[in-house]
Amino acid sequence: MVEFSPEVIDTIISAAALLGAGFAMIAGIGPGVGQGYAAGKAVEGVARQPEARGNIITTMLLGQAVAESTGIYSLVIAIVLIFTIAT
């Protein structure tokens, strides 16, 4: 079995944590695309039925708030990973 020095182990752990933080931030792409798609469809809906503007916008904003939560969770995980290795 290969034995590593404590410095090498710390370096490997730091590199893995930073790589994990980068992968966590890739999750920010999904909410951005989904929110853009939802906003585009809401604009189409308002163009077709201007009298339902309030209901369409309310539903769109509620859906975007739920979709954004995944992006916020990934940001929190990335920040925790980065600042955990800093200490």
C-alpha cells in the first residue's frame, strides 16, 4: 500500500474540494436556462391573453423562485467546500 505524507493528503483533499465546488456551480446553468424558458413562455401567454397578465406573471414568478432554489443550494455547497478547506 502506498503511504502519503500529511502534506500530500491535505493537497489532495483541497484539490478534491475545489473540484467539487466547481461541479456544484455547474448546477447553476439549469436554473438559468429554465427561468429564461419560463419567462419566454410567459411573454407568449401574455401576448395571447393580455387579460390574464396578472395570473400568468404570478405563476411564472412562483415557478422561477422554486427553480432558483436549486441554484442557491449549489452556491451554498460550493461556498462551504471552498471555505472549509481554507481553515
